[in-house]
Amino acid sequence: MDAAGNELADRIRALLSADVEIEERRMFGTRAFLDDGHILLGARPGGVLLVRVDDENGAALVTRAGVARAIMGSRTMSSGWLDVAPEAIEGDDDLMFWLDVARESSGSTESPGRT
């Protein structure tokens, strides 16, 4: 993982620090954050955020600036896997938005840091 990916992983870790249910794993060159064994988010090289959403939300969210269907190797993934460009997640509120979207899609409604 490069410096930008590691920095993104640190930001995600900080937002998830209150959630003991989240597991962190290295997968496919990505630092993945899992809830109940399912990927929520991933920090990818270049500071790209990988987000797992349901296909319906993914189809709508892919129209946002800086968002594209994820590419893994030579394969373009379904609309349930999104890559979010670093410039679209510069602020913690932007990153928290994607965490909330991933949790909503996975059925996990608790959001650390929100009261």
C-alpha cells in the first residue's frame, strides 16, 4: 500500500475507532474494513476509497463527482462496488457520508461518532 492509501486507512480507522465490531483485513491490495464479515469500505492505493453498497444505491451514487464503478484487476465490478476519488473525500464529513452509505447498504445502522 502506498502513503495515500495508508493515510486513508488511518482516517477510516479514526472514524471507526468506537466500533469494536469492525474488523480490519488486508485483501486484494486494499486495507478492508469489515462488519460481520462483509466489506464496508476499503482504503486503496492512491487514496481511493472502495465502498460496498447495494446495487440500487450504487446505480444512483455513481453519478456523483469522483465516483466510478470499482475496477479490480481487469474486471469492472457491479454497481455495488464503487471507487471514490481522493478529491471527493477530502473532508471527514465527506468520508463519513460514504461510511454511512456503506452501513445503510449492509444493514448496519449504527454510525460511530454520530449522536
